[in-house]
Amino acid sequence: MAESRSSSELRVLLAALLLALAASGCVTVRPEDKEFLAEPAMTFGSGGDARAQEEHVMGNREGSFGAGSATGGGCGCN
Amino acid sequence: MQLKLAGAVLGFALALASGAHAQVSVSTTNTVYREAGGGLETTSITPSLRIQGTIQDRVTLRAGWEADVVSGASVAVVDAPGAVDAITSATEWSDFRNTATAGFGIKSEYATLEGSYTYGTENDYRSHAFALTASAQLFERNTTFSLTYGRGFDRVCNLLQPRAQESVDRVRMPSSEGCFEDDAGREELKLALHTVQGAWTQAWAPIFATQLTLSAQILNGYQGNPYRAVWLGRVAAQENHPENRARYAAGLGLRFWVNPLKGALQLSTRVYRDTWDVSSITAEAAWEQRVLEGFTVRARLRYYNQTGAAFYSDDYVRFPRGQYFTGDRELSPMSSWLVGGHVAYDVPPGEDGGVGPFAGFVILAKFDWVKYDFRDFHYGDAAVPNDRAIMATLGLEASF
């Protein structure tokens, strides 16, 4: 029962994702309108090394942090 | 080793600087993390140095070094009899981690390919990590898709004990002495990591952008802390974690530009689940404000909450959880609040188009305060005393 519920939730999420992907093709922000999008505050992943170091430090203090990290190194935790 | 690395980095910088149309940047980022309370403490200092050169706006080469100088006092035998006060069984420890990274990037008009290799070494740990990222821009650059694959080959030092031995008979490793030195009393255990991450970044309007991130990671190998033991009733045994773990995460970030205020509202959330039955949710809200030309201030609030692992128990004597046991507080149900912010100054260029001897110079100062709540983790009868932490970062970047 629970498996069937999570399966239907997954299908709904997948459908929403596909719909959003399709909608993205219709969106047009012209190059001359991208002044604000170019601001550092609007850029994803602009934290650089400071953000990476925070993820490394917090990754050793939370059970689920950094599952997307592909960098190596030990835990530095003891 | 550090001298050789510094020489290599310097040679890399000179080679790039002498090349035609090369843009070189050098940055250093240094983070201090400290948590303390009730005799338990952890201090980590993380310095790093990065150098990056871009040739003809097409090819980027990177090299870097990062270290962790970690020291503290922690509980080696969790729930040991008589340890009603966590201080009584705290042991002091220290470690030094070094990593060296080299990477490249190749950019065409609408696509980028990036690769990197990182080697990490500690007294008790070795790691080799490779990562490859491909990204493409579509629909007049309003849509960016990227895909990353990462592969890690790690080795962990442990006390030599027959793996066929019952887990309750294994004892903790007292120190890293003899690790990776052909010591007959030590062994090396493997940990393999596979990571896949996809990201979709979308500009929806001139003031609104989103990013959706999906990631999965599979770990196979030794994932415990060899120094930690758990009291099981008659003996204290080295913690015993499953060797396989699959982790899945999805994240959504939103950015709104509020032009009258010259600032951006940044919202993000992340959900996570793994096969150890840890699931979590993270929510963060931040405001980044441009104050003066080149000067920005950011304030943020972050909340994190997770469930415990299926095999976690606060008391394995009364409530055992099968063949696995852990003394890791990060596998217990927990939550945390983080409050922090940063100030950044991208020094505006002078009349000659530069900043003194540099083409550009950026300073970043960051500070965070964290409060943890380990609602179901105790050392004997004592709550976790070191449940507050501060984290401070100073970053400098110069470009030539």
C-alpha cells in the first residue's frame, strides 16, 4: 500500500518535472534583459571555495549533508 | 611535500601568466570551525590555496591545495558504564588532512566540459577522487543542464582484526600509529564511492531564476569510525556500520531580484533519503544586498532536521537494533539552526582599469553560528554538551 502511494507520488513528481521542462522552452528572457540575472546574488553556486569548505565541515556534522559532493578526502572527524 | 606542491603551483602560475591572453587568478580561503562544551570540543582549521588560469577564454586549468588541521576531545566509548558525565571518558585527538587538486575546463559557445582529480591523505585515510561535469546552455542561454559523475577510491586504516570475527568481538583502534606503514597490526579497508548529480538551472524572468538538483550516491566499503566503540552490555565493541549505502537528494533553489532594494531573496530547500533510513529536510532563506559599488552583504537563516538511521539506538543494552550499532551522533535524530552571513568586497577598478598591481581583487568575510539539537543521543545519561558551534571564513582572490 505504502509502496503504491510512493510510486504514484513519484509519477506525479515526474509529470510535474516534464511539464516544467517543456515550459522552459517557451520562456524567453532576452539578453538585454539579463542585467539582474547576472548579479552575483542571482547566480547559483557563487559561493566558491567558502561554500565548498562549509559543505565539507558541515558534512561531518550532519548525517545527510553532501550527497551531491563528488570530491574526495577523509572525514576529519575522529 | 608542501614545498614541492608550492613549487608546482608557482610554476603553473608563471607558465599561465607568460602565455598569450591568459587570465590568472589566485585565491586563498580559510575556515575555522569550533564547537565546545562540557569538556568535549572540536576545532578545525581549513586553509586552502587555489590557482586558476584561463587561456583564450576557452581552456581553464586549475590547481589547488587544502588542509584540515583538526583537534579535539571526544568520547571514545559511547555509553561506557560510569560515564554519566561525558567528560570522564573524553579522549584527546588530532589529525591533519592534506588534499591536492588538479582540474581542467573546456568551453565552447554553448557547452562546458570540466574534470578534476583530488588526492587526499590523512594519518589514517587515503583518497583518490575523480569528477567529470558536462553542461550545456539552451534556449537563448535561459536554460542550463549539467551532469556530474564522481568516482572515489578511498582507503581507511583499521586495527587488523579478522573480518569473519563476530562484530561484537572487534575492538576500537586506539591510535593511527602504524597506519599505511606496513604495520602488521593495521589493515587498510576500501571504500568505493559513485556519485551522479544532475542540475537544471532556469531563468524564468529578468528577476527570477531557479535551480533543480538531483543527486544519487552509492557507497560500498568501510564507513565506520575505527576509533569509536559502543557499550553493548558486556563489552565495548568497535562501531559496526553496514557496508552499503545508497543516498538520494533533491534540491530546489529560487532567486528573486528586488530591484527597488538592489538585493536578492534566495530560498532553497533540500530533501534527502538513504538506505540506512536517514531522511532529512533542509530549508534556507537568505537576503543578499548590494550596499555600495562592489560591496555586498548577505544574511541567512538555515534549518535542518533528520531522522535517525534504522540501526541507531541511544542505548544498545536495553534497545539493540540487530547486527549493526553506532556511536555516531550524526546518525541519531537531530536538528540544527544556523544563523550567519557574509560581507564581500569586489574592489572597483581604478582609472587604469586595475586594482593596484591586480586586474581585480575580492575580499570575503563570513561568519555562522550553529545550534544543534541531539534529541535522542546521550552519553550515558548526559545530553550532548558541545551543541553550539561557530564557523568563520576569510577569503581573498586576486586576478591578473
